[in-house]
Amino acid sequence: MKKGAQCPAAEEAQLLESIRTSFVERMPFNRVLGLDVVALHHERAECRFAMRPELVGNYVRNILHGGVISAVLDVTGGLVAFLGVQQKLKGSPVDEVLERLARIGTIDLRVDYLRPGRGEWFLARGFPLRTGNRVAVARMELINDRNDLIAVGAAAYTVS
């Protein structure tokens, strides 16, 4: 290894931290949702957020708005799609990999709402189904603090 060069594990850790920072701090809507990326792995991503009055859709029942659920699942699926791209570009400069983040867009999103969105906090998990050269497909799920499955989703994303 060249003097001053980082080992591959250190480069990957730096890249994953840059991805986390981009999703949490640089994307205004993710800040509105209060999302925090709590896990980034090549086979899974997890985003957590707390229940807040601004996210309530039914004030009588005090449950999450369906749009919040859909948006969180979409963000989590997009994160998984990006992780798939990152794996395909392994060894490329960090700036080049992060530039691809700006090109990711949702093509299709399906959400199945299974239970009312009740809880103190929620965790969205995303799993890659396929990452191609142009399209990535992901499966997502949202659970609450009691481990109740609130919603599931599947989405396709442009990644080229």
C-alpha cells in the first residue's frame, strides 16, 4: 500500500459515512421526516425516526400519516439502491460514487399498509432484490417500537 493511502476497509467506512451524512444532513425532506440512518450494510439499510405531532395523519387516533410511511419506505429503498450501485463501483473514487447518488430516482413504488402507524419510534429496513446497470429493485418494511409490522413496500429505482 502506498504511503498515505487508506486501506480498502477505511475507504469503505469513509464512503458509508459520506452516504449516511448525505441522506441525513444534506437532504432537506429527510430532515423534515427526522430520519437517522442507523445501519448500512450491503445487504440491508435501516432508517429510524421518532413519532412527532408533525407526522400524524389521523389526530383522533394519533397515527402516522400514510404519506410519511410511504416516503420513509421510499427513502430506505433508495438508500438500498444506492448501496447496490456502490458495490458495483467498488474501488472507484468516493466523489464519483457519491455523484451517482444524484442520479437515483424512483420509478415505481408499492406500499401495503398492514397496521395503523402507532409507536414512539419506527424503523424502516430495506433489502436489495436486484441491482442492474440501469435499475435497482428493493423490498422495504416498517416496524414500530413494539416490533409490529406497520407496512411493507417494494420499489424500482433508476441508478444510471
